[in-house]
Amino acid sequence: MRLTDLFTRTLRDVPAEAELASHQLVLRAGLVRPVAAGIYALMPLGLRVMHKLETILREEMDAAGGQEVRLPVVQPADIWHATGRWFSFGPALQTFSNDAGREFALGPTHEDVVAMLALREIGSYKQLPQLLYQIQTKYRNELRARGGLVRMREFTMKDAYSLDTDFDALDVVFERMVAAYHAIFRRADLDVVQIEADSGAMGGKDSHEFVLEHKQGEDSFVRCDACGYAANIEKAEFVLPDIEEAGLDPVQKVATPDCKTIQAVADFVGVPTVQTLKAVFFVREFAREFAREQHQQPDQFVFVVIRGDLEVNEVKLVNALGGGELRAATDEEILAVGAVPGYASPLGLGDDVLVVADRSVEAGQNFVAGANEDGYHLTGVNVPRDFQPGIRADIAEAFDGARCGRCADGTLRLQRAIELGHCFKLGTYYSDRVGITYTDDTGAEHPVVMGSYGIGLERLLAAIIDTHHDDWGIIWPVSVAPFDVHLLTLGSDDRFVEVAAELYAELRAAGLDVLLDDRKESAGIKFTDADLIGLPLRLAVSKKSLAQDSVEAKWRAARDRQMVPLAEVVGWAQERFAGG
């Protein structure tokens, strides 16, 4: 490829909206161009990287026993109704109706379609196991598309789906896919961390994420400094500090003027924040059609009680509630149930108010809580003597410095990260809803056991750049670089152009991908663009190099330059690329 023919251009200035290095560099190097918020056009250089990634993914999926398929982006609503996810998936599901009024969704994932296909195709144990995969466009109606290629609305995903006879077989393919994912990330030169995760809207009970540590990452996870246990904050298990047991104090009302925060109440009463109760109010919302199907009210007020030093994790709370969407309750909604904002208490509320208590509430004694009266709190509050929660669950968010819930000896350390891949043990979640079964060799009927495995390609591309760059530009790993060699002509002398053209042809004939910068630009501009685009090897043909019958060679990841004899440079480059 000649740069004069390339349909792209580099940018000198950093786009104002770009914060992540990857976002800045994909724009400046001309890999992508924005079309709308969260929607990008892949330019020739970017698409070449994507093709390299697709090759790696296909090779590893094929090696794991996968069969490639292509599933539709447009999916009929009845498939999603059958699995129960049309309403529970949330606002990320982009829906629309055709002229006949039939509802559809733009596929954010394909478990539902695979479940429908399995229902039609699978009947006998002789047809199992199966491992299907695709590399396909997805669409998610992200409320806040940001981070360039990290959180997009339209994106490409490698998603795979396993169908097995039982959970033991699922465990086998799950571990095989985990190994394949580690191989993929190694080939992309990424050092990922495998962590336990929440399954969320995907269904099932067990899942693992593969994350890249990144100080600007939008995800958080904790890792034990003793046993190595790692999990995202929606899943992390931690041990509450031991609290010395004492006799139960009577409930007493005390005046606490102008004390509307946990810290203010604790300071005024003279107790640590661990001895206070925090009230947090939500409204659990459903689409009205879903509420009617489930015989529930469209909105449900939720009164959450948690120890004062802890924070509520909304994902854990949604799981404890069994689904739905949460929003913060308004002061008017809080007052309507008999609670007083800033002084709220679970004591004395009507039976129609759902109270959800974190496990920390039962682990302590003699708490200070609101009195549902402006300017007053209660001391000596205890569960279950003084109030009975409708739901008891672990809904607290793990925090830096918490004791590890696995070994109890280590300390959890909070880290920021970018999620790159996710493996789910779906189990019979979809089979139970859709009725996917097979018959064994005795004629007995059993549910098909499923797994789901996904990697976002644009996000993977961004992670590679975030990991491999410097102040001047991208430093592509050889395995995914859009071209192997960046060949520059420095000067307009016919001799330079002729030598570069011959070298270009010889390198390509030797099996190397070459980008020839044949523009009539200064050496400074060409060197700057070469560093920005970041191809592994830069070769420069100049007056100085030809005076020595040589070519100036520089590896993008190194600082040193060297002169390589013109007659040897093709073999020299071949040998080094072959050696990795």
C-alpha cells in the first residue's frame, strides 16, 4: 500500500473529547472516524488491524472445536419474550417496529437466537456437544457511549455458545474456552487478569471476566494480596469486621439537630460510623407490559438499610430483588411511605414497604438509625427485634482494604480496569424458559446445558493501543499491526524513489506487508507520522543511507537505529519477523 493512495490522513491535534490514549491515537492515526455518538467508521488501517484480530480469534476458536456461524442482527421480539429478556435486559436493548407493527430488536447478544435454534435442531444426545461461534455486529443502546472504542453503541463481537448434556460437560468446555481466551490475549500481547464476575442480564450463575488493569478504566475489581482471589465489585466477597457482642439496649429517641449525614450523626451521638444505619431509597421499575406479565406493580418503592460505613452495590441489589431497573427515589416518594429524608428509619413503616437489609445490619448491635422525625434519631436499634426486613442479602460494595472473603487473611485491593472478555456458565437458564431438551440413550429427557463466551473486537483493539504506545504514537505488536514495515523515501531524487520502489516490491514478494510513504513531504513529517501510526519496523531510504549502500532501520519499540546493507535488508527483515 502506498500512502498517497491510502484513504485516511493523520491528525496533528488531540481531539478535545478524547481522554483515553487509545481514543486519541485511533483518531490521530486515522484508524477510525466518528459517525455518531458511539458509532465509528473503520478506516483502512483500522480494518486491517481488525482482520488480524479476527484471524487470531478464528484460529483459537477453531482449535477449541468451534464451528463458525452467522446469526442475524435483527431479531424478532417473540424470541426475546420466550426467554423472558425482552423487558429484563434493560434500556440497552434497542427495539423497533416494522410497518406491520411487528416488534424487533437490534441484537446486543445472541443467546436468545441460539436458544431458538437449539430448540429446533437438538433432539438427541448424539447431537451434543456443540460449540458455535461468530464474529458479528452488535448494537447496544448505551446511555453514555464514551472512551472511544471502549464503550460503543455499534461494535463487533466474537461470541461463542456451547451446548452440552450436563454441567460436568459444561465445566470441560468452559475451561477449554478460558484457555483459548488466555491464548488470544497472549497473541495480542495483553496481560489480562481473570476475575469472577456477576452474570447480570445474560442469565446463569457463574461467570468470569478477563480485564486489563487500567487507571482510567470504567470497571473496578478487587484482588486479594494473599491468596490472589479476584472479582469485580458486583461479585466480590469480603468479610465484615468483627464487632464485640453486648447486651441489647432499649430503643431511645434522641435529638440530633441538623444531623442529616452519617458522619454528622455519628459525631453528634458519639459512636463510630459502623454503629449507624444508612437508609438508601430506590424505586424498582419495570416496563408496564412486564409488570402485567409478572403480576407486579409497574413501580416498587425499595427501602434499603445498610451499615453507615458501607455503600450499596446496585447490581447486587437488583439481583437480590430478582431483576428490574433502579432509580433514586424522590423526596416526595420517600415522604409518601412515611419516611423522612435525612432522618429515615425502617421502624414503624407499613407492611407494604419493602425493606431490604444488608447482612451488615444483622452482624452488628445497638445501631443509631433515623426516627422518621425531623431532627431526631433512634439509638439501640436491633434486628430482628425492632424491625423485620423483607429481604436479607449481601448488597454492600467491596472496598479497598476489606478482608478477603475467600482466605480471610488477605486484604482486598481495589483496582481500575477495562473488561475485554467474558465467559458465562448459563446452565439451564435458557433451556428451562424455552424448553430445550434432548433424549439420552435410555430415552429419558434432559435440559440442554448452555455456555456463552464473548470478546469485543474494537475494545480489544483499544486495549492493545492503551498498552502499547508512547508519547509519539502507537507501538503495534507484530501479531496485529496493520502493516509490518513502514518504508520511507527521504528526498525527491529519482534515485531514492527508484530504490524504494524496488525494495517495496522485494519486501512484498518476501511475504511482508509494507506501507510505502511516497508523499512529497519533509523528513520530519514522515518520521512523525511513522511514529504515530506505529508499524513494527521503519526503513528509510535517504541520501545518507544510499551513500553506504544501506537502508536505515529502526524498530518502533526500540530507540536505536542501524544501517542494514541494501542487498541484505529483505532477508534481514524476514528473519526477524519470522523470529517474532
